[in-house]
Amino acid sequence: MKNLKLIALSIIMISAISCKDSKKSTEETTTDVETTTPQTTEGTYSVINDSTKVSFVAYKTTDKVAVGGTFKEITLTNTGEGKTALEALNGTKFNIPVSSLFTNDVTGTRDPKILKFFFGAMKNTTLIDGEFKVAADNTCSIDVTLNGKTANIPLKYTENSDTNASFDGVMNLENWDALAAVASINKACEALHTGKDGVSKTWSEVAVHADVLFNKK
């Protein structure tokens, strides 16, 4: 009888330890899982129209030297409300006057060259038009119309705070049949776009960035 009691006690202790280890394992697994959905808290979100900022980084020389700039004006239309920031943005349309280009060039010569030899070498480029899109899995992108053609740019979404988000993507200008415009600006800036290897190059790849603020009720 004494031996039976000892065996029963051992079984109870082993079961308790096993349950504890199992719970710990579950907690560790849960902690390791990365959440891909937006972490916005419950509420009603809407875009603050005049707060959106758009910037870009273009590249020159074979060393891929960055040249940054912004567009000082952007108009949003078709804005709505949503339970998340992304839902509020979905379907929002925008247009950007290319004349609002600003690259902070102290010589004052860069912006006029870009407007004349890059945008001026394309069709219908008074405005850059687009629409923000959100898929069912919360991936987002923008349709951009430039040079008379519309193409899509996938975006990386970063939630900086509950009411502040940023978006990053890469615009490959060949998707807008704009390589002639790239060649045009490269020719106009041939000396400035020549690197140590003696080669003049303007990249067709442009990094795009946007910061968006939201109201939350």
C-alpha cells in the first residue's frame, strides 16, 4: 500500500511539471510570432488631408549617389473613414503638381532642369495622379499615372503611432515608358552625373516615401 501511494504521488508530480512546461512552451511560441496586421486600436479613422507629405530619392553616377527631393503640394480626394488607418486610406485619390518639386538645391538650377528635361520630356505631366489601394491581406499599393500610362507601386507600410503612418516603395520608370525622359535629364546633367569611372548615369529607379496623419474618433 505504501508503494502504491508513492507511485500515485510521483504521477501527480510528473503531471504538474508537464503541464507547467507545456504552458511555458505555448507562451514562448506565442511571443515569437510576428504580427503582420496593423496594430491600430479601435476607433474611426480619417485622413488629415493637408498633412500628407511626399518625398523621393533619385540616383546618379554608377556609384548610385542619392539626390533627394519633395513635392510641396499634394491634393487628396475621395477620402473616407475606416476602422483602421489603412481602411480609411483605401480608395483615396491624389494628384501632385510637378511644379511643386523642391530639391533644396542652393544653386537654384537643379529644379528647373528636372522640370524641363525630365517631366518636360513626357506626356501630360502637369500633374502626377494616383490612387491608394489596400488588399484583403492589408498589403497596400498605389496606382500612379505618369507619361500617359498607369502602373502600380507596391508599398511597405510602417505604423509610427496610432495616428501616424509612413509608406515606402520603388518606382521603376520603365514601367511608365519614361526611359527617354531619363536619358534626357542625363544628357542635360551629363557632367554632374559622371562618376569617378568617367561614366555619366542617371538611374531609372526612384525611391518614393509618404507620411500620412490621421484623425481618430
